[in-house]
Amino acid sequence: MKKKPLILLSNDDGIDAPGLYILAKALKRFAEVKVVAPSIQQSAVGHAITVRTPLRAHEFRRDNEIFGYAVDGTPADSVKLGIRSILKLKPDLVVSGINDGLNTAVNVIYSGTVSAATEGTILGIPALAVSIEYTQHPDFGPAAKVASAVAKFVCKHGLPKDTILNINVPAIPANKIKGMKFTRQGRSRWDDKFYQRKDPKNRNYYWLAGDMRILDHDDDVDQVALKKGYISITPIHFDLTHREFLEKMRREWDGKLKMKL
Amino acid sequence: MKKKPLILLSNDDGIDAPGLYILAKALKRFAEVKVVAPSIQQSAVGHAITVRTPLRAHEFRRDNEIFGYAVDGTPADSVKLGIRSILKLKPDLVVSGINDGLNTAVNVIYSGTVSAATEGTILGIPALAVSIEYTQHPDFGPAAKVASAVAKFVCKHGLPKDTILNINVPAIPANKIKGMKFTRQGRSRWDDKFYQRKDPKNRNYYWLAGDMRILDHDDDVDQVALKKGYISITPIHFDLTHREFLEKMRREWDGKLKMKL
């Protein structure tokens, strides 16, 4: 019998999040799953890592057994520490999720869920991030199935170096989902509002709020595919180079941009 | 007389960092400069934003006048709050730095300096991130001149939508700098090591350390240009889509990746 693949599972909602638990159960059907995740909720931390204080990790028990390791740090910390110090071996795949809230468009940049997966690829391991559309009573079931199917496929076929699959699942019943689309990341972003309030000592404080401003309309974009009832799968990487503009700079800026040092 | 451009200046080392102060002085020669920066050191926070607690900001005085606003949050928080609530108007440019330490290759992902600039472009404003190579006695002078020259150029010529210029300056005397190169982001990354230690109560803790593993050798890559004595300017964006692989997925994965929901 072929050896089961080894999967490191993490998230940004914390090791006790229901989305992580359901995904762990689904992945365990075909893989050995090790859970290393933040001890507490870490939404919108981006790709933060802890460099100025030490990290701690402790066993986390669930259903009368060791479920995984809780790290007092960020999602990226959890994956780094998990692979380098806790597992001490290289998993075949890193999976992050299931996040309760979509990670599409500009949210990809703020996402702790995506950053855990990104850290996997930085360490040379293919990775998936899995998120569902936010609702008051989330059903993680369909997303767990999608994630399992994609994880199995990737364990078999691999991914190019430094590639993450960013999977987002719409909040509609499984039988209404139309299929899946391979998409690109959208450009939609938040119209932030800060609510300014006064504390009991009459000092200002600010709450971030706001709505998503939709700038995407093409069918092949993450947000649009979801809106139309598809699962969105976007291949992403961490090379931020703006290649088109780099070529333009080389052609047009050379000689024009001058400076004296 | 033409109106002076308005620049929002931020960083990740904190509002009292010398790199920020020197850059503010240099930019003030041709621009109106508003400083909104984290109240304390925020290295390696990536693109974190504060969503679960409110933010606070206070005036920060220096040289017997108001130098800027200190935000109890991340670099991205500072830029968001600065533009949306403190300035309440759109600057012509966002500048972040000068960071004491290069932001090249994989460090771009972890960088708070870059994230402040990225937040500027998310809000629709062209942005620069400026960093120098770390030394024990940093000289921010050459980088301040480079940043000023580029800032002036960008205020005049603009940048394409959603584009950040990531500027890195080598730690060599100004007269040894060979010029500048328009580069792409490198692939080099850290060989992380965690030092496991015991606290006085005999519990484990882990310190992150490690060395950069050099994977880049091409002349047009940020790291290599710096090593050869050039200033590196990399145009970056926040669209993480892996376009080449997306096309391959569309050609080869459709029909093969199956799932039952």
C-alpha cells in the first residue's frame, strides 16, 4: 500500500475554530494530518511573523486526544514553527482554512488564511487556502469536500514551485453550486470608514468599518465567479513584480529619472 | 506658482525612527509632508490591519512643533487612518521609510514598510517604499536623496494604477554607488532556524533566527543589483495571480479535477 500523504493544516481563526475541525476530519480520510494553528483568532494579520518576541506552542486536546499544536503567534508563525520545529519533517502539502469569510480581491493581501498557505510555499511545499462566504450559520461541508478533492489532486499531480491555490466557496446549498472556475484575483477593495468615538475620558478612538467597492465585472475574476454560483480557484504566488510596468520603466524611464547622490 | 505636492509619509519602524525623520526633511524641500506612522516599531507585520480593536492616534511633537500623528497600530492602519480620518484628503503620493534593512526577495512579503506603501495604492494613490541595507551605523543620506528624486519624478509623471515602487539602497558610500537598476523581485528566502530554550519554569519557547538562502543570480533581480553596488527599484503590485499557471490550469486541469458535492 502506498504511504498516505502528510498534510500540515493551519488557519487564521484559531485552533478551536469549527472550520479547521471539519476540514481536518475530511482530510484524514486520505491523509495523515498534523494541525499547527494559532492559539487565538488572527484575522487580517496579513503575512506577519513574530521576530521580536519568542514563540510558544502547546498541545491542544480535543475529543480526548491530541488534536494539534497551538502556537501563540500568527498563521505564518504557525506554519514556520510547525514545519521547522514541531513536525521536523516536510509535509507533502500545507492546507489553511476553512476560513469563515471570503478571501478574494484585495482581501488576499490582508488574509491570515492565505498567509499560512504562502508560508508553506516559501518553505517549498505546495499549499491551498480555503475560505467560504460569510453567513450567520456557516455550512463548512461543501468547502471541506472541495478542499479534499483539490488536496488529493495536488498530492498526486503537484503544483509548480511557489504556487498557492486560493479556493473560495459561495454560501449556497451544495446542489446549487454550478461547478468551479479557475480565476484571477479581483481588484475590488474596501471603501473604508472610520467611526470616530470618544472614550469615557473624552479621548478619540477609531473603529474600522466599510463596504466592498466592486470594481470587477469579468467572468474570470474570483469575486464574479462566486457571485454567479461557482467555486473560485485562483493560483497565486508571492512574486509581486509588476512585469508589464517593469518593461515600460526599462524602455521609458532610463535616462529620464536622474538623481545626484 | 504651482501648488506643492502633498505627501503622506509613514514607515514601520515607528514615528520616532531616524530614517523617517531624515526622509521627512528631504521631502519637505519640494512637498508638503504629513507624517502618520505607527507609535512603536512594527517590523515584519506584513499587510496586517487592525479589525478587532479600535485604533488610537495622537499628535507627536518634535523640534518644538507637531511633527505628525502616531497611530497605535500597524503601518497599513496608519496609512488607512491617515488618509481616511486624519488628513481627510487624498495625498498625491504615499512614501514609506526609510527602513533600516533591505526589503528584497521574500522580505517584500513580510515587510511592514512595503505594506504601508501598498495601502496607499489600495486607496488609489501612487506609492514608494524605501529601504537601506542594514549596518550598525546606518547612513540614511543617500537613500533620502534617491527617494526625493523618485518622489519628485512620480509626482510629475505618475504611476500606473495600483503600482508601488520598492526602492532599496546598498550600504556603500554614495560615491561608490554605480547607479540604479529597474529590477524584479528575487526568489531568495530564509533558512529559518528556531532556537528552542527553556524558561525559568522549564517550559519551551522558540526564537526565530536564520540566514538568507540566495536563490537569485540574474542581474535584473533586486538582490543581485544591490550586491553589485546599484540602487534597486522594483515596480510591484498586489495582484498575486500566477498568470502562467492559470493558463495552464485552464488548458490542462479542466475535466481532470473532479469533485462530488
